[in-house]
Amino acid sequence: MTSRLAFCLFAFLLAGCASAPLDTAPAAAIDAWQPVLLPGKPATRYSREDKEGRKAIAAVSEQSASLWRRQAAIAPERVGAVHFSWWVQDLVPGGNVADIDREDAPARVIFGFAGDLSRLNLRTRMMYDLAEALTGEKPPYATLMYVWDATAPVGSVIVNPRSDRIRKIVVDSGPGELRRWRDHRRDLAADFRLAFDEAPGALTSIAVMTDSDNTRSQATSWYGSVELD
């Protein structure tokens, strides 16, 4: 497999499977979350901890990338507001979510959406088929991430350099808010339309991710609950 192909498969898998068994339990149910490894990547360590009075998931990345994910079954008309929080120790040295060679972030909250895969171009559909053959999972039709980046301005919409089916919205930037809880409320449906210029399909997966594999560095963050209105 070429390095370019491996990068594409890694990107496609970030939000998990759109066709896996679905679960309608509340998004805050910690026991519904599971670690998800990425092919060829060391795993970020996720564990339950208390952080400054909150129950949280600690994420420790040492040149690693993997997800802490739960499945969902939220119909398109029910995709509305989302609340999430994170506590970031430090920025990823040299990380930049717009740069293919430095695409690391200390904190991400990731949403996978279903959709009509036949609308995608032939190359993308072929990559999806290959990803499913290699991993047993069909990638989501579209993936929306909220990220903390070192330099990109808050509000930036960034297309993933490895796949235009993954798009990111920067909600924290730079070092000014490090080492404190950051609480965010977003209109998920509106943000999806902003990023993809179409209405969202069903929400099929929710994940958090702290990664430092591309920069070969380290990152530590904590995540509070992810709750949908």
C-alpha cells in the first residue's frame, strides 16, 4: 500500500463506521464509548478520571493516534445543538490541522454522518470500498470535527488535506485558554451546512481524539461529556 493510500484510509476512518449497529442511549453514557484503533498507528491512551471537579476521559498521546468512540442513531431532523467540553494541557508542538504533514491536534470532537454514497465521486467510492475491505467498516458519508488548533483563527472551516469528506471547524485556537475547562455549545446542523454546503444526514457516530503521530510529539487532554439537545 502506498503512503498516500494509507493516509487516505486513516483519514476516512476517523469518525468510524456509518453502517455499524446503532445505539440510541444518551451520548453522555460513558460505558457506551469504546477505543478504536487506526491502522498502522500507535494508540492514544484513554481512561476515566476526575479533572478539576468533573468526570472526564483523559487522553494521553505519545506519537499516537486513535479514537474514543460511541455509535449513535440520530435522525436528520433531530440533529440540533451539541454541548461538549475539553481541558488541554499544551498545544501540539508544530501541529497544524491544515497541513498534511503536521495534521495533529490536542483536542477533537468528531461526528460521523450517513448519506447517499452514490453521490460521491468514483475515486472516493473506490477508497471507501477498499477501507471497508481492509477494516470491516464503511466510512461515514461525511465527518465534521470541532478542533483546537495552534494558529488557525476561531471559526475557520478547514477541509482535511487527505479527504474532502472530513471537514473541521476551529473552536479554540492558540495557547490563551490552555489548562482550564472550555465549554462549547454548537448548532451541529448549522455547522454541517456551513462546512459541507448541504443538510446533514443521520448522525451515526460521536468520537473524541487526541493525536500527535504526525509531529512525533506528545499531547494530553481531558474531555467532558458530549451531549445532544
